[in-house]
Amino acid sequence: MSDEMKEKVRNAPKTSSYAESVFGQLDHLLRTKPNMTTLAAEASIMFLNNKTADWLDSQTESNKQTLIKEASKSVKKMRQNYRNRISEIEEQRRIKVQEQILKICKTRKPETTGKLYKGNCVPWSVAE
């Protein structure tokens, strides 16, 4: 193993138990609150794992009220950021599917491709 690789993995966790724990928390939330949005579940898990309640309790009362007001004001921005992330993920998935379709089209015989896709091998364009 190269020194560069050793440096990269030195601080990596030895097990995936933390990640499995987070997925367990998500599973529990989605089972007990099936209408909960992904954003709300993400926020709830982060609130719990980052011990935000303990930190908030350690703040002065006036600072606590200021922090809560600022958090309330930033909700619209957080939701917009979430929607942007979802749109980006959907676009990346769409591009991946399009690339797979193009790959299939290139490997198939033209007469077969015409039958499978009715002459339209590519249903949408890929930004290159």
C-alpha cells in the first residue's frame, strides 16, 4: 500500500457501526412517522447526533432566544437548498440513465435498435 493511500485511510473509521446506527435511526423515524419528509428526518437525526439540545441548554437565555429566531428565519433558505440538492440528484440520475441508453444503442445492431426504440434511441438530449 502506498504512503498516500495509508494517509487517506488512517483516519477512516474501523467499522461502519456509526453509519448503520444513523440508518437505524432513519428507519425508526420513517416507520413511526411515515409522513415525515426527508428534510425533517435529516434535521431530527442531526439534532440528536450532534447533541444540539445539550449545547442549546448551555447557552444563556437571551442567546438561546436569538439562536432560535435566526434558525426560524433560515427555514426558507434551508428548504430551497434541499430542493436544489434533490434536483441535482435527479439530474445526475437522468444523465446516468441516458448514458446507459446511449451505450446500449451503440452496441446493438441498427435494425434491432429501431425495433426496440421505434427509431428514437435517445428520448432526451444529454448536455455534453
